[in-house]
Amino acid sequence: MAKVTLKRWGQIAAAVLIAVLAVGLYRAKSDAAKTEADVRRLNGEIAEREARLRELRAEIAELESPARIERLNDERLGLTVGSESAALPESAIDDRLPAPQAQKGRE
């Protein structure tokens, strides 16, 4: 009779172990699915932000383009690059530039 009881307790322990392992496997698969969904969502956010970054870099390049700056300079200030109105008269050059200084060590 003791052998039968011991065998019965062994079967109950095995059934409990199988149930615990089944629940653990279900939870692991569920967590893995949630994590995979989070990874897909984050990859989507990364792609959106990279696209926005490319847009902003293109906008910066456009705003910093020399052609645009020259156009704004002409429209708002009435000056064009290399025009005589932008050039200093010869008499004003000395006032704008610092006087040359002697370099030490050369004698």
C-alpha cells in the first residue's frame, strides 16, 4: 500500500509541476509578444524621428544656402554681393582695418 501511495504522490507532484511549467511557458510567451510589440512601436518611432531629422536638416540647408542669403540681402537691404554699394571707399579702409604691427623676432 505504501508503494501505491508514494506512486500516487509522485503523480500528483508531476501534474503540479507540469501545470506550473505550462503557466510559466504561457507567461513567457505573453511577455515575449508584448516585448516584440514594444520593439516594433519603438522602431516605428525611430523611423519617424529620423525622417523628421532629415526634413529639418534639409530645411537648415535651405535656410543657410548662399543663394537665399544673397536674395534676402538684396530684398531687405538693397545690397548685392560684389556691388559698389557694398564696397568701402578707399579712404574708409584705413579706418576699418587695424594698423599693421611689427612682428617680434624679425629684425
